[in-house]
Amino acid sequence: MTQSIIDHTKSETQRADAELCPDCETDTIVHDPDRGERVCKECGLVLTSDPIDYGPEWRAFNAQEHDELSRVGAPLTQSMHDRGLTTTIDWRNKDANGHSMSAEKHGQIHRLRIWQERIRTKNAGERNLKYALSEIDRMVSALGVPSPVKETASVIYRRALEQDLIRGRSIEGVATSALYTACRKEDIPRSLEEVTSVSRVDQREIGRTYRYIADELNINLEPTNPRQFVPRFCSELDVDKGVESKAIEIIDQTTEQGLHSGKSPTGFAAAAIYAAGLLCEETIPQRAVAETAQTTVVTVRNRYREQLEAIDQTATT
């Protein structure tokens, strides 16, 4: 009897000191108040959980009822200066029932729209952030890149703003550099020339600002692989799938030899497509390839000769 009391007291003392996970026997158990769970940080085992229903309190039996009963707004986004936590006054002059308003109400709603737009930005810093994010949104739309790139570019710009990296540089230049960096991080094949074509600043400023931001924010980017541009270029040139496969094969063979080092990836990809067209007996004009890749005919010609020489040397050895 005495021994059982001692053992019980000892177990209570150990539980008070630190509760051990029954799976990995570590004392890394934490409480998650959002989900009402006690979880082991080491192995992820859920020890206890409270039944919490995170769904809505209403029921919907079809898509129309779900849309009518839904009361949630758009998700938070970094691509808006207020992260989407704002009120929008509809441009249509109609009430909640869809009825047209009177002329007096039209003027009142118009004034409310003006003031609502004004109070969205409290100071010059927010106005500049709003302008920069709108520039990113405009360039993303012009380039046709997916939404995650816009979110990543907005986060990069916000980080640069927090670390005061924009001082002495244009807002357009930093916004364009953030977008180009986001394309590189998300593996979206967009060259510096393509980004420059939709920007309001020149290529030299974009390149200089891009290198500065990447260095200050410790963003490590892998060199762009030329094969990323091949599918898009081949689609725009409307060439056969065999040419695309051969171009990727040429790039793989030549990059293994380090031939692409220090060369423009778009020009290298364009030359591979032109060389693949010759090997597959499909005529692709050099000028058409160069215009698609936004490079020069001379670059395509020089790169394609280097690629063919490297392939011939590999075949000989």
C-alpha cells in the first residue's frame, strides 16, 4: 500500500515537472489553442483534442445556397497595401435589392467613393506602397505570369521597404526588380528583357537594383536553366514536338559541358531550337527565333554554331 502511494506520488511529480510523449518519450508537448489540441512538437503525435467544428453554423444543399449564405470575404493578400482588409463601394448605383437609386443618392454615393478611396492610405508611405503594388499588378498582367508570382513579388518589395532599401532608388525600379526576382524564385521563365519591356525603367537600372536587393535580402537564386524557355518559345513558333524534344536534348548535352555559362539563357534556348529545327529538317528562320526570344540574329547564329561543335565533339569522343 505504501509502495503504491509512493509510486503514485512520483508519477504525479514527473507529470508536473514535464509530461513525456508516449511515442518518442520527449517533453516537447505543446498546446494549440486554435485547434484545442495537445501535440508533441518532436513527432507530431496528438495526445488530446477537443471536438471543435470550424465549419459554418448553416447548411447548404447546393452551390447557389452556399454562395447566398456565405459571409466570408476575400483572403488576405500581400499584393494590396492594406492586405485586402478594406471596404469597397460598388460602382453600380443600386441598393441591396438591386433597385436603382435616386439622383440624390447617386451624388451621395459618388462622394462616399471618393472619401473611401482617400482614407485607404493614411500617409505618403502607404501611398507609395499602394503605387508600387499596383505597378507589380500591372506588369504581372502584361507578362501573363500566375498569381503566386505576384504574391512573392509583393512580399519581396515589402521586405525591401522594411529594411529601407528603396531610399535613393525609384519605386518603379524596385518594383520591377522584385517581380523579376519573384519570377526567378518561382521558376517562371521570364527573361530580364521581357520584364524590361513592360516596365517604366531601363534594363540597366533593373539589373543593378535586382542584384542589390537579392544581395541585401540574402535571396539565393540558381542560374536560369535555358530549357525552361524552350516550351514557350516552341509554342509561339508553332513547331513540331520533335523539335522541342531535340532542343531540350541539345541543351542538356551542352550544359553538361558548361557551354551555357556566362551566356544569355534566352539566346541559348533560341539557338537550341534553331539547331533542332535543322536536325529535324524543319525550317525555322533565324529572325523568327530571335524575335521570339527577344535577342539578335547574331546571338542565335553564334550560339547555335557553338552548340553544334560541342555536339560533334561529344559524338567523336
